[in-house]
Amino acid sequence: MSILKVGIVQHSCSRDRQQNIQKSLDGIKSCAEQGAQLVILQELHTGIYFCQVEDTEMFDLALPIPGEDTEIFSRAAKDNNVVLVTSLFEKRAAGLYHNTSVVFEKDGTIAGKYRKMHIPDDPAYYEKFYFTPGDLGFEPISTSVGKLGVLVCWDQWYPEAARLMALTGAELLIYPTAIGYESTDEQSEKDRQHGAWEIVQRGHAVANGVPLIAVNRVGFEEDWSGVTNGITFWGQSFVAGPQGEVLYRAPIDSATNSVVDIDMSRSENVRRIWPFLRDRRIENYGDIVKRYRD
């Protein structure tokens, strides 16, 4: 049995950048002390979820890669001897910014990066204002703990992204995430939104026969423009096995640094009994690249 110990770092964020970074660093250390070999941080963990408002001053939060943030988390990966998945606001050039996940090897070197491909533009999630869509494709990142299919938040609604990662050998699907409730929604609507978010990702695990890890932030963050009532991030980071079974679910309203055991040998066994990749009718899928079939 091949067990991979995966650390989940779920925490709240504020405008205090150093405090946010310290929460992430403390979480990495805590997970490592619990035996984690791989630690995953939430989306944009060094700052507030600034995409609630279109505000040009928020671009000042972005940093180049490599740069100050990558130096901090490179050191954390090395000091704690873990493979580390981060999520950073990347300044690539003047006027060109990405939502970028950087993966560090246990020795602190950069194993690879992924730039978020699907960019939402919804009330309180105005990401198209800030992020240029990724240009690195859906390529797994090879590490000492396996090939990681790293995607980011809005990517989690797209089966194509998960499938392409799996078809290129990803052994895990990983989603750093920032998603929550707008306070004026009724509880029934909140329940439907959270249920859909978890169900669709568990479906990716099932369809591709691989474990999946989603790490979300938690806590309330105000809309400083006053247009909306802000977002309460729903936490509930979770780990699903290759049949979609929930192996772990974090609290809805509190931070946690948790370690989950994933039996990596199960993917092979599940794919033998559910050979979805074998039975794909690839000769009939040409229209999938069309926007819509009229």
C-alpha cells in the first residue's frame, strides 16, 4: 500500500500581508510535523480576495515569479522537507498579471507552475479585470511525490481541464480555491452552491479515477466598495478518493492544518474495474472544441 500524507492549510485572510503569510507558514510547519509529504495552500493565500472590486490599486499586490513570495515559500518547502503547492498573484510585466500556482520541491527548487486558465467575471468575482488567462496549458507538474494536476478555483467547474490533466498522467487533481457565499443569498441557495461545488469536483475524481484535493479559504471578507455585503468563504476543504468518496472535509467556519492519508495504489485498481479511459470514443469527440453545437 502506497500512502501519501497530504497537508491541508485552510485559513482566513486580511489586509495584513505578513499575518497572512505567517498563517500559511505556520500551517506548512504544522502539517509537516504531522508527517505531511505534500502540503497544499488555498488560492491567493498571501492577501485578501481583492477581486470583489475592480480597483487598479490592487495590482500593487502582485509580485514577479521568481520574487519575494517564491523566496519565502521556497524556504518553507526546504525547511519542512515537503512538496508545496502555493497560489500567488503574479506580475509578469507592466499590465500583464496572472493567477499562478507555483509548486516547490522538497529542496526548495521550483518544480513547475500553472497559470489559471478559466477566469470568471461574476458579481464579487471580477477576476477578468485582474488576470490574463494562463498560457502554460494543462500540464501536470512532476515532483518527488508524483505528477500533480494543479488547477485553480474556477477551473474546477470544467471537466475538460481535469480530463486533460489525467490524460497527461496526473496522479492527483489539486485545486487551490477561494469561494464562498454572498450574505443576501437564502440558505437553500447557499446549500445548492456548496453542494454543486463539491459534487462537480468529486465527479472529476470519479471520471478520471484519481484522488482530488480542494483547499478553500475561510472567514468573512468585506467589499470595501460597499456595493455588496462581502463574501463569507465557506471553507470545507476536502479530499476525495478515485471513486469520489470523501476522505476528509474541513470545518465550514474555522482554520485548520490537517493531514490526510491517500492510498495512491487505489487509482490503478479503480481504473481496472471502471476503465473509463479505455472506453472513450475519441473518434467521435471532435465537436468538443466548438463553443456550441448549433
